[in-house]
Amino acid sequence: MSDQRPERDRPQTLVVRRALASEIAPVGELTERAYRADGYLDEDEGYAATLRDTAYRASRAELWVAVERDAVLGTVTYCPPGSPLRELAMAPHQTEFRMLAVDPKARGRGVGRALVEACLARARATGHREIVLSSLADMRTAHRLYASLGFERAVD
């Protein structure tokens, strides 16, 4: 099946890498903007502050970005063993990622997929056989992405 997206909407040179020091604050703003656009912060300003605090995340985990032509389009926090940001990955063979966010203007272009694929590659490179994550029940777009990459949803 061919990609039906117009050529102008496809990332031409999307690069996924660790965030640079100069990107730390803008990544926090992007993360908050993405969560707010989806209505996940209406009542939770404390979590908004957590999303903006990328300096903390970068110092306690791995802050990854998807960049095109020097513009940060998305981000994810990869939590390796020993990271205090891990919430679910408790077994030695597990790792975790959190706070996946794509700029609302860049959605539908494969940015989120590229970030999750980078997490999968990072997990393989470090010998982890399982990645776990938490998402809200109404994050259906994210659930479709995760399912397309082989994740299975476990509901409490």
C-alpha cells in the first residue's frame, strides 16, 4: 500500500536523537502544548509543571527528540534502569518510556512512530526484552500507534 500523505506533509529529514542543552526548555513547552491540545491538562496544572520540567527529566532519564531542519517536532522520555522516573518497569528485562509528545502542527507525519521506534531500538541495544508504558484510556491515537508496533494493552 502506498503512502497517501501529500509529499509536503512528509518529514524530509527527520532525525531522532538525544536532546541538546539548548532544546531543553523548548521541549518542555512542546510537551505541555501537546498534552494541553489533547485536553489532558485542563484540571492538572501540577502535571503541566512536570511536563515542562525537562531539565529534571534529562538529568534523571534520556530525553529524546525528533527534529526536522532544526525544528523539534516531538519528544519522548526513555527511562533506563536506575531512573527514578520509571513507574512500571520493575523486572530486569524491562525498560520504559514516558511523556511521548508530538507538536500538534506536526501530527500525522510519523513523528510519534519514529520516537517509539527509537525507544524500541534503544531497548534492544541495551538488552531489554520488554518495554512498558502507561497511557490514559482515552489516548486512542497513541493506542493505535502502540498496537501497530506490537504493544499489547493490559488494562487493570
